[in-house]
Amino acid sequence: MFDFFLGHYAYWFMFALMTLGLWGMIFKKNLVKKLIGMTIFQVSIIIFYIATSSKWGATVPVLDPAIGATDTSKYINPLPHTLMLTAIVVGVATIGVAFALVISIYKRYRTLDESILSEKLKKEDDTE
Amino acid sequence: MTLSNTPALIPLIFLGTAALIPIIASRKNWIAFPFSLLASLISVFISIYNILLVLQKGSVRYFFGGWAPPIGIEYVLDPFSAFIVLVINSIAFLVLIHSKRVVENEHPDRRTPYYAVVMLMLCGFNGIVLTGDFFNLYVFLEISSLALYGMIAIGEKKSPIAAFRYLIMGTIGASFYLLGTGFLFMATGSLNMADIKMILPNIYQEHTVIVGLILMVIGMAIKMAMFPLHGWLPDSYTYAPSSTAALVAPTGTKIGAYVIIRILFFIFGVSFVSKMLPLTQVLGWLAAIGIIYGSIMAIAQKEMKRMLAYSSIAQVGYIGLGIGLANPLGLIGAVLHVMNHALMKACLFLVAGNFRTKLGHSNINRFTDSIRKQMPWTTAAFAVASLSMVGLPPTVGFFSKWYLALGTIKNSNWIFLAVILISSLLNAVYFFRILEKIYLRPPDAEKDRTEKIKKSEAYPSMLVPTIILAIAILVIGLLNAFIVKGIIQKIIPGGMG
């Protein structure tokens, strides 16, 4: 049992980060804190992908003349790393759009608190 | 035009147009609209060519950069993707014609960026449908979602909040999908859909496969606004500009449905998702609850756009129900309903846009019988679309419900059959509520004499797409046997039913 936990420590770490991020996104009242949660959530997935590529006793996926190109078990899998480069770019774009929205919300309502925002929205609905 | 590269052409046209619009239209705002309309028209023609090609020759595969799968990324054009691409692009073309006046009316100074993000969104949608690679699908999903957040936030005062809430939900959905892809990659070592389909039968029992599948379906169910995960939809449709709502409501949720059907029935196979895992059963029950919930919430709404948004949740439920049945008739019903609901919802949102432009509001309580004199054609189109939503023959709405009902009977699932019948009744309640206000008021002779109502119909550029859609609802309803036999029956994957 202990071996199971220790052997998968990267996944447990990733799972903890993911829960933390999801909790922040859903339960935090401040919009910027929600976005912090979102970033943690996305980073946990990036860590997950990177963890899947690792192999015991393998080295970085750059051709080493001493090892040669025939034995793939001597190199870690480079594909998840390249996939995650794309995912990082997507994450940056998402957070950029999200902050643009936050700025425009703040300009219109002068608050970033979800509960105050909901009250203001309700008032607007009533006056309409 | 060489034959093999037609699958890649449509996303590339939209991507190129999206990049060109900010450059070309930076000085002259008005160029953005004709330019994007042209791109959309070309893609409609290519989609028609594609579907004829597929019906003749079977599926077409295009390898990007000449790298053969599973190493490279491939685009696959089979009957299913060709059909969905045709539906999306034709609806988008009609809604784009309509959007000219609406955009000029609602946010005239932001025309250039608006049409640029519209093109990006369509690029994403077409890419999702055409790609044969799970990670590429994620990238297109994020392209379309990011464009969508911008399109929603461009609207009225509350729209940034709706867009922000959708962004949080949408990112959770996309991240779940990405995580599911990771699990599947761990188990199979591949990202290519056809390759994974070959590998899967040997490793069905592994936990990583099951977890990956469930994460992917949850992620896509958020995008599809499946019942317990629909929270983002009503606000974003209500506060988005009319043109955005009309563009997204018919196409956006269908993309999620398409991916779920693709993953469940084409890659994992019916027997795995319905017999080894009770996944389709869960989807079916959630969809059934969602149908009833969406219909009841729609009855309670005072704003027409909001009512249509809740009705969308119910209608997406029909597609989910068809998926949940996991038999050929259910799948025909689901795929047919993707097209039918796109037609009906586009028509209804265009009508709402016409009302907002001409009357200045779309509040149901303020509708009066004068509307039918003021805008006879728009109200006629509304009547056709609502009858179709209720499911009266010979409109399209009847036939998808017919196939779904046949599917429930085949599975002897009487509760689902009851849900379809009850929800039709509920649809009738919330649409006849409006029809009654517009058409069924007893004539008030006194008022008619004193109050001369001037006929002021919506602009031709708004009216023509609305009427084309209304006519399409009737004509495609009559031709449905032809479409089902010609295209949809070819979609059904082997090993089903």
C-alpha cells in the first residue's frame, strides 16, 4: 500500500493540485482568485502529462551517441512535452482573455467580488 | 482542386480570413462583413462538394504535411463529419447575412474585431468536426471557445460577466477533456482516433481507459450543456449580442454532441459504452431529466432569448436521449435532431433579433397582436419554427422526435417515450403562450379603427434568411426520408443494432 502511494507520488501531487485549482475556481468569491485557481488547475494537467512521459533510468530525449537511437527505453517520451507546449500557449491565451474580461467587469461594476456582483446584477434586473 | 485536400480546406479558409480581416478592414470597417460572408459562402460550396465526394467514394483522409498517421495529424471526411460540417456552414452563412444589420445596430464600432472572432470560431468548429486527432481536437476546441468568449463579451452591459462565467465553465470542460486525452494516451500511446480504435479492444479492462473516457465525456458534456452541467448557457445566450446568440445557439452545443457521438460510438464502440460500462444509460437518464427541466424553466421565462436558451437545454437533451438509447434508430434521431434543432433555433433566434431591432425589445409580456400586423413575415416564420419545436408534422421537429420515439420503443424504454411526449406538451405551452399573444387575440374593432398600425417589416437582409430557414423547416421536413436514407443511414457505425 505504501509502495503504491510512493510509486505514484507525482500523480498524487497532481491530483492534490487539481482539486485545489478546481476548488478555487468554483468556491472562491473573487474573480482574480478564480483565475488563480484556473491556472493551478491547468498546471496540474501539464504536470500530469509530463509525469506520464517519464521512465526509470532514461535520459532526456536528445540523441546520445553513447546510447544510440535503437533502444527507445533509454529515452523518455518527448511527445507529452511538445503537447504541453501547445497547452501552455492555450493556457496563456485563456488567461489573457479572462483578464480582459475582468478589467471590463471592473470598469463597469467597480467590484470583483462575485456576491456583490450578483446583487448588483439583480438590482439592474429589477429596475429594467 | 485535388481531391485529397478538401477536408483541410474549410478550417484553413476560416483561419486565413480571421487573420486577414484585421489587416484589410483596419481602415474601412465595412469590408469586414462582405469578406467574412465570402469566406462563409466558399465554405458552404466546399461542404456540398465534400458531401457529394463522400457519398461517391467513401471517406477521404488528408495527412498534414504528408506525415502519415499515427505519427502525423490527419483530417478525416466521412459521412458523419461531412454532414455536420454542411449543417454548421449553411446555418452560419444564413445567420451571417442576418448579422449585418444586427451588428450595425448593436455594436457598430466593433465590426472588424467581431467578424474576425466569428471567423476564428467557425474555424474551430469545423476543425473539431474534421480532425482525426484527439489533441488537435483540443486545440480547435480552445480556439473556438476563446473566440466565443470574445463574441459574448462584445454585447450589452452584463455580457462580460456571462462571458467570464462561461470561461470558467468552458475551461473546466476543456481541461477535463485534455486530462481524458492524457489518460487515453497513457493507455494506448497514440493520439490518432483511428489508431486508438484499433488498439482499444485489447485493453478495454484497464482503469486508465475507463477514466479517460469518462473525463472526456464529462468535458464535452459541459460544452454541450448537458443537464447538470448547463449552468453557463442561459446567461451567455441572454446577454450575448443577438447575432452571437443566433450563431452559437444552433451550432455551438451541437459540436459537443458531435464529439460525444464520435467518441462513444465510433471509437469506443457501442458494446463497450452501453454493455461493459453503463455510460449511455447514465447519459440517457440525465438527458431525460434535462428535457423536462429545460422545458419547465422555459415556461417560466419572460424574456424571449432566455426562454430560447432554456429550450436549448431541453433540445440538447433530445440529442443526449438519442445517444443514450444506443441503437441505430436513436442515433438517427440524434443526428437528425442536430440538423433540425440547428434550423429551428437559428430561425427562432433570428426572429428574436428582428423583434429586438424593430420593436427594441423581446420581452414576451409586452408582445401584442399589433406585432402580427407590423411584421407579418417575421411572425409567420416564428409560427412555423414554434410548431416545429412542438413537433407537428410535416415540420422537421416531428421527424427527429419520431425516430427518437421509435428508438425508445425498440429498447422498450417507456419512461423515455413518456418524457418525449410530455416535453412536446411542455414545448406547446411555452410557444403557444407567445403565439396566443400575437395571433389569437379577439379582434378589437374599436381599437382597429382608432389605431392605424403601420406595417414595418424587418430589413430585407434580416427577413430573407429568416424566411429561408422557415421554408427549410417545412421542405427538409418533407424531404427527411431522402436525407435519412441518403446520408444518415450511412453514418451508423458497424456493430450497432
